[in-house]
Amino acid sequence: MLVSGQLLLNDLPDRARTAPGYVRIEGDQIAEVVTGEAPAECDAGGPACLICPGFIDTHLHLPQFDMQGAHGLPLLEWLERSTFPDERKWADADYAAAMAERAMRRLFSHGTTGICAYSTVHADATRAALQAACQLGIRGVIGQSLMDRNAPDDLCRPADQLIDETTSLLDDFPPGGRVAAAVTPRFAISCTDELLAAAGRLAAERDATVQSHLAETIPECEWAADLFGGARYVDIYRDAGLLTERSIYGHCIYLSAEDRRTMADRGALAAHCPTANSFLRAGAMDRRATLSEGVTLTLGSDIGAGYEASMVRVGRAMIETASSIGESFPVAAEAWRQITAGNAAALGWQDAGHLRVGAPADLVLIEPSVPWLGANVDPLSMLMFAWDDRWLTHCWARGELAYCRG
């Protein structure tokens, strides 16, 4: 399979660039990457097409794909009225399997080939979602949401049961694989000290990815402090052994400089979710301050509070959020790198996010309908700000065609 066009290259330290060339796919890997003149004949692409590494989304909720648009509620009320009713449906593992497959196919249609995802409290549903990921070829980690308090009774489980179930998932989908289970306390509010501590021990024993939420809204922060004796939110996770270089914390809006330094010292990642933050009127993450304190930043859609499945649109929202609160904001080339190599590097996925020989053939082909190569505008900026989802024509995962525009 020969795909030609303009290659999105991530060989600069902080931003992407483009160059003409082609990529050859053999089996499930990239066999050849050549820059220069694109060949006259190819299996897909053309001189004005863009070939990208697959996009990576570091924070989303698979059970929430059918509840996007529940607007106007603050976070905690939104969970009670919108989220938990939909998550109850995942008590049926067959329903969960079908929905997970549908959500992943939708992600492919937007060019996303790698995810860090939450399931529900239901172990069988989480297993079904992990199996769907293996079958479809999407890369990522998926975690059972751990809750033993401050949620509806039918969505809480005893701490010991949750740890046993997550242990079983880690046995069957171990860390380091293309698809792996994760240790996923929903957030500190929904977990007792005992559950958090046990989750921290399990994550350390298995070298597993940790996912949770941190400092998304002020009421949430206040509630966490009340539950944990006035402790700083970030210290709740640190003291449980959940703040490590394998940890990804969604949102991270209301953090002090000291909080950010604590995260940086432990190597924990902050998953910036600009569309979800806007949707829930939660606030705006100060990207510049977060980076200046040494925190590694990733970018996530946070579906279903997030209303964009396209990581290109989420990248644009990152730029817009930063520019709305200060004079220091990223340019489009930085956003293109963030949603590919930037997210991959933060997750430790060294073979992802690049057009590189030997890497998994997770690729996206884009055919813009605007003259992006000849305008008096930075080409990558034009693509990001004029973005049309209909431009995305093909998505490959493990070298297999996962999406083709009909």
C-alpha cells in the first residue's frame, strides 16, 4: 500500500512540519517513509493530501458517547442527572460491547487511533470494551471506573471487589500491550481512603497506567477537601501512591503553583480538556502556567462533556482557550504535534505519533477542499482553523483500513 501526499513530520522539538513524500505500508507496519517528490502513481492520496500519524486522545469516556449535548449543568449535577443514568446501561455487557464498538468506529472516522478511556464500574462491560479494542485495532488503555461511595448505590461496589476485578482485567490485558487495562479511580470524591490506597498499590505492582480527574471545578475541590481532612486535592492522590509518571489526570484547572510542582516532581500528566471545560462552564486551564511549573501536558476530548470527537478541533480549542486568557498561546503547528507525537511521547508510546519505519501503521489521510498549500497563510494553521471533518478520507489502524469515507 503506497500513500502519497504531504507528510506531517514531527522531527522538530516543539511543532510539526510538512514535506512532500510517501509512506509505504506492509502488513501492520510502516515499511518506508520517503520525503521529496511524491510518486505519480499511488494507492491513496495525491499532491494536495496530508498524511498524518493517527491522532491520540488521552481522556475520554466510552459510555458517554450517546449523551453528548447535556448542556447547562454544573459538573456534579451533570453526573447525577445525565452521566450515571447512561452508565447504568453498561450493566448489560452485550450492550456495552456494541456501544464500545460503535464509539471506536466513530473515533476512527475522526482519525483517532489511540485512546486513554474510562469504562463504567461494571467489570464485564470493561472487559467487553477491551476486547472490542483488540478486535478493531485501536490502541490504548481502558479502565474500570472505581467507585465505592458518593455515587448511586447500584454504581458503587465494595473496595475489595473493585480491586479484584481490576486485577483480573490487568491479568488479561497487561500493561505494555497495544490494548491494556488501567487503574481508574473515577475521582477522589467517589473513593474511600481504602480504595485509593489499594488502587495505588495495585498500579505500582503492575506498573499500570492510572487515570482519574483532578481539580475540574471549585465545588468538587471543596468537597474533596472536606472528605479528606482538608488535604490538598493533589496530595490525596500522592498519599495513595497514585501520583506517578504513569498517571494521567483530567482537567487540572484549579491547581496552585505548589500543586503543579507536586505533579511535576512525581511526573504525573495533566490531560487538558478544553471543549469539556467550556461545555460544563468549569473554567479554563492555564496552559502556560501548567507548563512553566514543569507539568507534562496532554490533550483529550473528554467525551461526553466534550462535544468534539475530532482531535483537530480539540487542538484548535486548546489554542483558543490559551489565547483567551493571555498573550502566550500555541500555534497550529504545535497543536498538530500535540495530538500526535506530543500525546504519544507523554504516554510513553515511543512507536506512535510519527511517520517512521517500523512504527505501527496507524495513519490518517486528509484531502482538504481549500488551497492550503498555495495560500498566504501557514498551511497547518489554515487546515486547523478551516477544518472540515469531511476532508478525512481514510484511517488505518495496524495497517488495516479502519475507516473510508463513503
